[in-house]
Amino acid sequence: MIRDLMTRAGLVLAAALSATVAFAAPAAAHGADAPDGTDYRTEVSTLTPGLPGVRVRAIEAGARLELTNTGDRSVEILGYSGEPYLRVGPDGVYENTRSPATYLNRTIAGDTRLPAEADPAAAPDWRRIDDSTTARWHDQRVLWRESAPPPQVRAAPDREHRVRDWTVPLRADGTAGEIRGTLDWVPPPDAYVWWVAVTLGLLAVGALGLLPAGSRPGARALAGLGGLLMVGGVAAVVFTVGRELDAGAQGVGGVLAGLLGGQVWGLLTGLGAIAAGVYALARRPAADFAVALAGACLALFAGVANAAVFARAVAPVPWPATPARILVALVLVAGAGATAAGALRLHATSRPPRPAPSPTPEAPALP
């Protein structure tokens, strides 16, 4: 029985891994190369001149800029040679196929090979790419592209540094303007502290599996594991939704579309952990197996997949990095701890009962 359950668990995990690879491609529609964290903080300071209905912000931990134009006139973002690159207005978003920026900005590394038609001096050839009023793009002017940190950072890596002030030129009805912002280096946290806390937490949770499953303490332990899984599942859902909001998703529809495209496994494992927690609290049959399997998926797809936030100063969420690290730590503790506890409980119940000791024969009575 236990062997059959473990075989099914292995098949489920293998299918999940395969599906993760299959879902990786659609994520490119909204930032496949968005970082899991960074030590460079990109912020938008001002938009000059002020344009009615135009808003600009940095998204995806600073990997992209987002410009939304709900006004009644189009805005053009200019490329690296001052040529028209993007046009955003009431009729949608257009890119100039002659602008080198159209191709260079497709990846965060800016290493796309330019086609022959890319010529900043040529007349614009506009192609519609979206019917919304929002454009999102990588911009090499706001990023630090070198592999090595700036000199001032290498000299004092434990201090925050202003790397540079940046500008992105634009044009509206022939009037020149610009987006201004800053790029700062922020010292990363000590990941060792977070991993020690996670390890101690999951060991404490896993120890619940040592309590006898058929006893009253064992029943309480199962209920505790169910509650912890629900907490970890909620943390996974909150973090996953936060990533979508930071990627520029707007409204319930936008968040759902992003979740189903690029963060589907973080969402599903979070919801699965909540369901398994409810199942364990109800003390349903095979609850130990459900706890172990849901915990493993939660730790892998929502915990390990986002563990880079422990070592990065800027997390890919629209709130400070410390709450993001706490959420990921909760996911790992609940997921890995529940897996360990569930496996221990399954092992204990799979062992055959010890045979009762044979009675000692009575000595014959002396005459």
C-alpha cells in the first residue's frame, strides 16, 4: 500500500516538473527573463514635462520600465540613437521595426542580433504590438549591465551607493521630454541567517512526525501540520500574486492571466497546500500522504524556486524585501517540514506490529 502511494507521488512530481518546463515558454509574454532578485534598485524620479494621463514606473525588480498613457495624445519613447522606438497612445502600443532598440530590448542582456532592416536613421516603420495603453520594456540606460559591480561598490560593498542618475528621452506632439530616475546599489542580506532559520524551523515541524500516529498527541500533530500547511499555502499565493503585480499585472483579470502564464505552479502548489491542510484537519484517510506530497510540491515549486530573495537586496514584489523573505521562509518551513513529518508518520504506520511475547511456561509444582 505504502509502496503504491510513493510510486504515485513520484509520478505526480515527474509530471509537475515536465509541466513546469512546458509552461516556461508562455511566460515570455510578460517578462521571462525577469530576475528573481537583484542588488540594484531602479527608481523613477520624475517625468518632464508632466503629461496628463501618463504614468511611468519601474517593474520586475527594476528589469523593465512601464509607461501607461490614458491621455488623448500619443507619446513616443526614443531609442539609443534618438530614433523613435515605441509609441503609446489611445490606439495602442506600436514599435518601430527600424529602431535597434526594438531588438536590443527584447532581453535584459541586450544581446539580440540586429536584423538588416534595423537603421536608426531610416524613417519609422510602425508595427502594432498591443491594443492596450501600456508599454513595458527593458531599457539598457536604467540597468547595470556589467558582470562586475561598479568601482565604488567593490571598494565598500557593505554600504549603499548611487551608481548613476539616468534619463530616457521621449516626445509628445513634437515636444521633447524625458523620464528621469536613479540606479542604486543596495548591500545584499546575509543569506546564511535565513537558511539557518529555515533549517531550524523545518526540523521542528518535522519532529511532529515522531509522535505516534494513533495517539492523542499524534492526532494533534496531524492537525498542527494541517494548519501549518495552510499558512505556507497562503504565503505562497501571496508571494506569487505579488510577483505578478510587480510584473505590471493590473486588475483581477491581469493577475489571473499572468498567474496562469508564468507563475502557475507557485499558485497551484499554494492552493494545493491549503487543500491538503484542510484535508488533514478533517483527519481524512491517507491524510499523512496528502500532507507529505503537498508539502514537497510547496517546498519545491514555491519555496526553492523563490529562495533567491534570501541573498538579494531587491525582491521581485511591490513591497519591501524583508516581508518577501519571511513569506518564502514560511513556505519552505511549512513545505519541507510537512514532508518530513508526513514521511515519518507513513513509515511508522507501514511497519508491521511487533509480535506479542510468548508466555513463559510455568514451572511444574514440586511434590
